[in-house]
Amino acid sequence: MNPVLIEVLRGSTVESRHAGALAIVDASGAVHTALGDIDRPIFPRSAVKLLQALPLVASGAAETFGLTNEELALACASHSGEPEHVATAAGVLAKLGLTADALECGTQWPSREPVLRGMATRGEVATPLHNNCSGKHSGFVCVACLMARNGGAEPAEFARGYVAAEHPVMREVSSALSAATGVDVEQAPRGIDGCSIPTFALPLRSLALAFARCGTGQGLSDANARAARRLRQAAAIAPFMVGGTDRFDTRVMQAFGERVFCKIGAEGVYCAALPELGLGIALKIDDGAARAAEAAFAAVAQGLLKIEDELLRSYSHLQLRNWRGIDVGSLRPAQALTQALAP
């Protein structure tokens, strides 16, 4: 049974407990910290978008089509569907001579409430560009278009069906995941992600290894090491694109720049690279609570970076308020997590 990582207090009494597992690994595979079962396969979901974007840069597609820092950061994003995100995804497709019809991620309304309300008031409708994965999918279409160009095929026709596991684009993405994690994903449990691409269940140990490799380049091919560095740099330059207004990932990378690359995934997953320490982090909250995953990562980052940072503490010890703005409780790292991170 995994230990409790985060406790939720109402007043001074523990109301809820979030159990989970945590792996912190260096690029050689040595385990720095392990809590819970770090070898049980879990679906990392959107936490691995950095890994899924490696072929975009390593293939030469990003350079061929002149992708900007904002566009590369969006390829790693689970964005809020704000106007800047939509325009950036549309701009990538315009460089390819394509429209939102090329995206196979599905239509999703913006997750940022003011944007959603504004669209409804104006009678606007959502498109695939509003999907939180539209940047990642625009990147996939870029790879498909380069493949088509090199093979003498018609780009739009070649790109069609790129979400299927057997499509050449997804085979490249799966190969990048295998190379980074050290796991043959073709042998791993498989599902379909919310944006329709394959998702693979992988151990936290392997996911942490992949992010340590992406932070250092060690253990990756030269092309993938350069790609990881370029994507991390883009996210540090344009962190708004990775999440959006008031989003945790964006706020952390705005504050820390290239010192931290971090990415949340659905169902309480978090992955991160701390390049200056040569470490990768992967954690999973058993019950899928996103705020607990953010709190746990914030505590881990504080412990590893050996800082008392106001932003990180505001998440690791999140204050809970009711609809009148009255403080009613808080989150805090549980004993198992604080002990594991103690000097």
C-alpha cells in the first residue's frame, strides 16, 4: 500500500488523505528517493508531453517549418484554451497550409472560466484549437508534413489518421518514449488518451529516469538530447503557453526558468526535470487528485532545491477558502513525504 503523501485539513483536523508514490531518479538510473510502489505501471497521460514532442525537434520538422519558442512550448502544453493558445496553434497549422480540420484531438471548450463565459456571451463555438492538446497535435501534424514532403506524399492526406498507433508519426512518438524511459512501450499496457493518441502504462521509476535524461541529455541520442534541451528552453522562455493564466506549471516555470521543467498529467500524475541537480521526478496520487499532485510536487521541489519559496509553499500548504473567502483549512505534506525530503 502506498503511503499518504498529502493531508487535507479542515480547521486543524485532518479531513482527507491522499496516498501515492514518488520516484526521484538520476540520469544513470540511480534512485535518489522512492516512496511507495515506483515499479507499478501507471498511465502518465499529459505529464509526458515533453517526451512526445521530441520527434518534432529531432526530426527537423520544427526547424523546417520555422516554429517559434511559443509554438514549441505549446507542443508540450495542456493549455487553458485562452486566445493566445488558440492563435498560436492556428499559426502552426497556417505554416503548413492547413486549418483546424487537420487536428484529431477533438473539440474541447476552454478550461479557463472567463474565456468560456466570454465565448458563450458572444455566441462563439469551440473548435479543436481550443482543445488543451491542440499544441501537441499541431506538432504531430508538423512531423507528418515533413514525412510527407520527404516521401513525396500529399501532406494533408498523409497526416490523416496520425493518432493511430500504427501511423508513422505515432511510431516515432512511441520510439521516443521507449528511448527516454528505457521501456519497450509496445510491450506495455496500452490505452487511449483523452486526445485520442495511444497512452502507455509505465513505472514511475522509468518516467523519472526519462525526465532526468531530458534534463541532462545523458542516456539520450544526440538528436533527442538537443530536442529536449530546445523544448525546455522554449518552455522557460514562453511558460504561459504550457498552461496559462494562474496555472501551476506556468507559474513555476515563470519563477524558475530553466531550473525546472514540470508538467501535470490527468489523474494525479506529475513529472519534472531539475537539470541543475541532474534529477527527474515522477509521482502519482492514487485517487487522481490534481491539487494533491501539485502540492506534492511543490513540496518535492522545495526539498530538492533547498529553498523556502513563497510560490511553492503556497501550493504545498495550499490555503482553502469557502465561497465567502473565509479560511477553512489547508493542505500539507504528510509525514512520509516530509521525512523522505528531510536533509
